[in-house]
Amino acid sequence: MSTNPALEAVRSRAEGGDPIAQANLAQALLGQDLDEAISWMEKSAAQGQAEAMYFLGVWHTEGALKPREMAKGIKYLEQAEKKGLALARHYQAVLKAKGIGGLPDWNAAVEDLIGLAQKENPFALSQLGFLMGMTGEPEVMAIGGKLIEAAAIRGNPQACEFIKNPATEKEPVNKIWLEKAIEVLKTLPKPPLPNPENFSLKPRIAVFPGIISHEISDYLKSRAKPRLKPSMVIDHIRGSFVQEDFRTSTEHRFLPGQSDLVIHAVCERIAQATE
């Protein structure tokens, strides 16, 4: 039994049938009692709590805390989306782009973002803006900047990093900008690669200067920063990852549930360079 008064207060509300408290208790118990955490999350989802449905959807599609069952995971995500949880649609866009649970479908993924952007969702506006910035086309990049500014006005952290002093007046998003986004993002942005600087042929070691822009680099750092943890090393004796004092870096690995279409586009850009 926990001696944490705040946790016990949440537990009391959860036991009383409060679905939000059940979902909160589940998240609090993840590092303590996984089975109980999952049980509370399932109870919350059974009462229609959208966030609980989302978490179960992610767990089932990633095979992390629950056995990997794609159909079950997608069903949870669709239910969460119907409840109005934008995050569920964001995650489904990533699954479609990566081809997790089916064939890769970039167009369908972008359509999900457009649908959210039409509702002025700041995360969707931000992603569309940065993706347009990756095209390298000045006219498209200018419109992308307007979408990023619209996202910054609505509080998106990555957009706020890019637009330091956004306007305070929240005007409706210009439909023409979204129409342009649909037009130019029919295919994944793949501008010509920079010429590589070869340092070795066997093994091949090359650097592609400017393969992503400073803006996209800042975007990645902003997305990773809240999740950074000390880097691990492999313990060959125990067969596990452990933390050692001699490795002082930090890292974050973007699983699908923490990724987005900008991160996916960066991964594809790197893959393009290694073909």
C-alpha cells in the first residue's frame, strides 16, 4: 500500500469509478506495478475515457506493455479519435506513413494532418509548416512559415522556438495555405541531396553537409528535449542496457507513439543518403 497521500487520493477516486482518476492512477503505477496499471487503464477505457483508449492503442500497436495486436490497437485509437482526442489521429498518421499495420501511405498520413489543421490544431499546423520548409522551394517555404506562425500563436512549442515573438491575435488559418500544403505534400519532401564529403571508402564514411536545415535540427531537439535520458551501454555479461559513468551523453529514441511526420521525413532523408 502506498504512503503517498496524493496517490491514495487518486486511488480512492479510481475505486469509486472515476475514469479520469483510473487513467491517472494507471500512469502513476507504470513504474511500480505494471499489471495493476494495465488493469486500471482498461477499466478507464471501458468507461469511454479517450486518453485511456489512446494509451491502450499505443501499447497494442507497439507491443510495448501489451502483446502486439494491431487490429485491437487500431480499434482503440479510432475510438479515442471519435471521442475527439487529436493525439490519436496524430499517432494514426505516423502509423500510416511508416506502414505499421499495413502498406505505407504518405497521402493518407498527410490527409490526417490536414484534417486536424482545418480544426486549427497547433501540432498539425506546425508539422505541415516544417514539412513545407523541407521542400527547399522558396514560395512553398514562405507559406510553411505562415503555418508555423499560426501554430506558434496557438502555443505549439516547436513553432514557438522558430517564431520567437508570434502575434497575439489568433486569426483563422487561411484555407489557401492548407490547399497549398495538400498540393505540395502529395509526396514526401525529397529535395536533392547535398554532395557528400567522403572520408573513407572502406568502410564508407561520408558526411552530407546540410542534409537537414538548422530549423529542422532545432525542431528535433525541441521534440526530444523533454524526454532526454542518460545514454546507456550494453552489459555483455548481463545481456542488458546499463548506465555507466564514462558515458555522459543523453538520448531519446522516438518510438512511433512519440514520433510525427517531420521526424519520419528526416528518417527517410537519412535513408535516402545511405542508399
